[in-house]
Amino acid sequence: MEIPIMVTIMYIVMPICHVLLFRAGLKYIPWPPEQDETGGGAG
Amino acid sequence: MNFGIIAVILLYLAGVFVMGIVQGKGGGKSEKSYFTGNRTFGAWPTAISAGATNSSGWVFIGACGWSYAVGLYSMWMYVGFAIGGFVNYCIMAPYIRSESKKYDALSIVDLLNKKINAVWKTTGHAITLLGACILVLFFLPYMSTQLTSAGKTISSIVDINYNAALVLSGVFVIAYCFGGGYRSVIYTDLVQGLIMMTILIIAPFVTIFFILGGWGEFWRQLVAIDPMFAQYAHGATGKAGVSLVIGWLIYGLVTIGQPQVSQRFVTAKDNKTLRTVAMIGVLWTMATMIGSNLIGLCGRLIMPNLPDPEYVFPRMVAAHLPDAAVGIIIAAIFAAIMSTYSSQLMVAVQAVVEIMKVVNKRQYSNTEIVHISRIVMLICGALSLAIALMKIDSVFRLVNYAWNGVGAAFAPLMVFVLFFPKRVNPQGAFWGMLLGPVVSTGWYIAGYNRYISEIVPGVIVACCAIYLVSKLTEGKYAATPNMELMSETE
């Protein structure tokens, strides 16, 4: 008997999408500049 | 019970105890170092501690039990946590860190109050008070579920009464938390989280490939028991299926409103650290969600007729593994329980200290803060133990309830305060923070959560309340929003 298709999607495709989503997020979403100790923007 | 098992567990507990005390040494020199460890934590402690705090004994007890009952459908939690994690790690985390540093905030509640006051040029403490009360109110039952998990684990392995197991676990965990501050919590979380992750990867792998005959055979047997195990919505179709799925997606999304997790971003060293934290967080979510799902399903094949599904992992371990492995796995379950319990206790203690500062209208010296914190720790610990002794039937349900209540209070408000500060004034923030958990809890008590999870109405009402009340009361504030402060995010 074949393994149901949903099982393959859930356990293989989802983790791959998960990693790709984070990699894209970290690459393209802008982050605020680092704050220095006095609270001003360090750029 | 074999002495080998007891020896391994005791050795582990002693190790964690000593580590907590050594790491906590000097942690109480100031309020800042006691509650934030001076914001010096690197990527691994931050990421694993955030994950371990988020996942808790719930992963080994509640989540495994739920997968045992519903099969593949429980993987929607993974989708929810993946999306929630994305928003939390890639969007929220850098702003939480930079804003908390800018306003010198020691906690999430502190940050919300200080930023709203700065933007609207006010000096109130209502947000701090309400936020702290909500945290204490929801965290006590949340903490009690950790003790229930410990009680269920011990009583299923050792031949002692469930209540006695609960009290023993409670006394140990509270004593362990008593030892040190935030620094000891973070570093013991790191060790314990790594043990949890290893077990969650190895346990299902070994069971499926070496005991159950491989991946294909595993699913063939499961579908033979009940085809529902391989269905993505557990038999629900149409609107019912969609509402179940939406409920789980929002459940994962409100990770952003869990202060015990967001606190890890407050204390991370720098932005570079947070980028590494995000990728470690992906691995963590994968291991916990897929691992607990597969463990529950393996349990369904190995022990098909358990009266309480939440006993599945400890029972399976006790019945099929050698003593040393049983000891290590029980230690891992304890690790999960202790890491979450200690983090929640720290957040609850910090909340009570905030309440005391506002009510008594005074600042406390560093020594006083540490002493007060320890007394509050004992009281909160004893209360959570008392709730656990009231026989909680399902860890999974109670964790959901507390998670949703805290999420409805904090998630919408944090998004507004960090990204749309012009749209939220002190009154809007207060009503949003109050109505979110009230609606979520009311929905749960009324039993409507069988149609859609209580978190959905909770979040919707909180967002509407924040926006509408802020709009209606705009004129009451003499000062317009401080545009200089807002220009960075809006």
C-alpha cells in the first residue's frame, strides 16, 4: 500500500518550506539599526 | 523500579541543580542582572532557552497525547508554530530587542508601558499593573500543568500515588528555581533543551525504523487501525475543517504574545545573535513538532488502548526501553518541565515585583528585589502546586487555555505598540489588553471552542478594542503623539 500523499507533504515538504521561509525572511525583511548603550542608533 | 533508573535521574537532577546555582552566582547583584542577565546572551542559549520555554513538558505529555488521539491532524500545530515563529523571530525579535534597550525596559510589560508613555507623553502605570495581573492570573494554571506533567510521568514509571508524585516534583522544581535568577534559568535551559531535542529526534526514529518495520509499514499499520490518522483535518470537512485549521494557525501566531519567550529577545546580545537564533529556532520547532507527533503515533501502534493518551510517552518508554535509557528519557521530560516552569516563575515574579513597585509607589533596593522575588517565588510555586493537586484531567487543554489568554492580551498590543504606535494610546492599550483575554476565556467557558478556537475571537476583539478606543479617546490626551519617537517604526 502506498503512503498517503498528505503524509509526504506534511513531513517532507513542510520542513523544507519552513527553512526557505526563514532564510528569505532574514534576507529581505529590514531590521532596525543596532542601539548603542546610551540608547542612540549606532547605524 | 530499577535502581539504575533512579540513579540516572538523580544524577541528572543533581547536575542541573549545581549548574543552576553556579550560573546564578552573582546574578542578584542588581535588578537588571537578576531579571535580564545584563543582556549578554549568545545565540545558542537564547534560541534553545526560548524553544524549551515555549515547548515545555507539554511536548512530551500533552502534544504526544494529542497526536495519539488525532493523528496527522496534529501537524497543523507545526504549520502554526512555523508561521508564528517566522513573525516572532524575523519581524518582532529585532524590534523587541532594540526598543527594550532604547527605553531601558527589563520586561515585555515594562516595554509596553514605557513606550506608550513616551509616545503619548504620559506617566501612568495602568498597562504595567494590568499586564502583570494578567500574567500572574494565567501563569499560575500554566505552571500547574508543568507539575501535572511531572506527576503523570513519575506516577507512570514509579509505583507511587499521583498526588505524592506531584508534591515531590513541585518541591524539587520550586527549590531549583529558588537557587538563581535569569542567568541560571537560561543556561540550565540550554542543557535541558539540547537533551529534549536529542530525545525528540532519536525516539521516533528508532521506534519507526527499528521496532515498527520502517516508514511505509508504520503508516500501513496506522491506516489499518483507523484511516482518520492519515487525514489532515481528522474527518472534518467544509467550514468545520477550515475553522479548525484557522484556529491552529492563530494559535501558533500568538507565540509573538508570550512574554516568557519574548523576554529571550530582550536579553540577546545583538542583532547578529538574533539572526542565528532564528535559524536554530527553525530546527527546534521541527524537532519538537514532528518528534512529538511521531511519538504519539508510534504509541498508538505499540499501546493502542490507553485510557489517558497523555501517558503514552512515559508508558511506552517504561515498557520497551532498557533502564538507563528510561532514566535519561525521564530526565529529559523533567528537563522540559523545569525549563518552562522556571521561566514562567521568573516572569510571574517579575510581574509581582512590578505590581508592588506601582502600588507602594517606591523603588526597591537590589537586595530587597532579590528577597521579594524569592518570597514571591515560594508563594507562586505553592499556589501552582495547589492548582495541580485539584486534578487537572488534560495538560493539553489547560495549556491551550493559558496560552490563548496570554496571547490575546499581549500579541495584538505588541504589534500595535512596536509597529503602529500612533494607533494605540494608553486607554486603547488598556482595554485591548483587558478584553482580549476576557473574550478568549468567556469563549472557552461557554464551550464555543468546539466551533473555533477561543484565540480567534480573543485576538479580533483585542485588535478592535485597541484601535477603536484609541480613536475615540484621542482628544483626551493633551499632547499629540511624539512624532520623533514614532518615525522609526511608522
